Amino acid sequence: MMRLCIFSPSGVTLKAAPVRLALRRLKALGFDAYLDDDALRRYQRFAGDDDTRLQALHRVADQAPAVALASRGGYGLTRLLDRIDWPRLQRSVEAGTRWVGLSDITALQLGLLAHGGAPSWAGPTAAEDFGRSDEAGGLDELTVPCFTEAMRGELEAVGFRTEAGFDGLDVAGRLWGGNLTVLLSLLGTPHWPRVRGGILFLEDVNEQPYRVERMLLQLHQAGVLAAQKAVLLGQFTVQTKSPLDRGFSLKVAVQRLRSECATPILTGLPFGHVPAKLTLPVGRRVQLVADGRNAYLHWGHAGG
């Protein structure tokens, strides 16, 4: 039975019920799941003060469970990046730990890449995916099997529908990325992974299309996009549209970016702040193949 730890390195969990529901569901899925001692701590908007969250991160690394699943994202890891003992986390990965999450957890995943090249997994979080009430939709039929198969080493490829125009694309490179805002905040810091010839995936939440365009243009102008084999855009969800857009949309922004950037930019990746999400191997070498409008990511035989 795989030992799985739910830990909280970032934002506060306002209600314990979703985390405890996640714990029960993960146990029912066959994991030996447990809560880190400080998983439900609260301090301002954080899951404990900086020292508490840093100690929890190092404690989980020392325990080296098979899976270290973040309770949620939010904000908080940026405050810890300069103090994290990265070799300590690297050793946990070498011992078999799969660090899993998304959103603010992007900072941890990219930090692992930048400080030693350790792989991790972009995927669900405990509270928001395994702790979703039945009334709110419960467990997602894509998210759960994708996660469990990935954690058990059974998942070697995923597929999704993209736009027309990429038929025949066949590239390989290191998969990296995550939340666009968090990723961009690392540019120019020691925690930025210098990936060239990679496949970059991006998502975000509650960002207006013009803000997404501005961030994508910064990556383009900094030379990051041109250095990649391909860019995969996941889900960009926004709660309210702006009356100032007047026909401007994320689709328009992507079309403009494509006119300036030669790197293939594919949309439709099922990943982001939505119920249905893939679990993706950050830092692993993958192969991206497009067959018509069907796109596939393979890593079973794609090398290191």
C-alpha cells in the first residue's frame, strides 16, 4: 500500500472537512493516507507561519512517503523558496517521493527542477479535488484514475483535443510549467529552471485575458517561448468578463502571440483550476505528437 501524506505548504484551509473527506476517499482508493501534523494550521492567509510551513516541508521530505499531496494552493511558497533545503527534497525524490499539486505548488515544482533537476507531478490537490462534496460534483471521472495510475507508475501517456493546424507535429523535450503567474514570478531568480528545448505547459485562474496576454508576451520577449519545442495552454478560467474587452479574448491573444512566436502553441490541455485535470510529469522528458486534432504526450519510453 502506497503511503500518502497530505501537507500544507501554502494557503490556509478555512474548513477542515474537505481535507478530512479527501483523506477518507484516498484511503478508499487504496492509499495509506495520513495528514501531516500541521496540515490544518492557520496563520493569517497561510497554513501556518513561515517557519511552521518550512518545517512541515522538510519533515515530509525526511519521511519520504510515496506521495506528498498538497492540501491546496493559494499563496505562501514564494516566502519559503530562499530557505528550502533543496538537497533534502531532492533526496526524498530519489527515495521515491512524488510531490503533487498545482497553482502555488508550481513554485515548489520549478524550484526542484532549478535546484538539482528533481521531477515532480502537476496534478490535483487534496481539498479541492478529493475533498469536493458530492453536492459540488464529487470526484471527477478523469482526475481520479489519471492520478492513481500516475502514482502507481502505470500511466505513460495522456491525450487531449486541440485546435486544427498542428497535424504531424512530433517533438520531444523536458515537460515543465504550471501556473502562469507563479511561473513568471520566478523569472530572474535562482529558482527559475533554465529549460531549453522543452515543452512548456501553462494555466491560470481569475486572470483577465489582457493580463494573460501580458504575461505570455513577457515570456516571449524574455526569449523563453522561443527556446521551447512547444507550448501547451491549459485552462484559463475567469469569473467575470470585462466590458472593456469589446471582442478581445484569450483566443485573440493566442492568435496574436502565434503571429510573433514561431514555437507551436497548442490549446486544450485538460489542466488547471477545473474539476477535470490530468496528472503530468514535471521535469520528465516527453514526446508530443499531434494526429489531426488529437494531441498525445508520451513519457513511458521518452528517456530521462
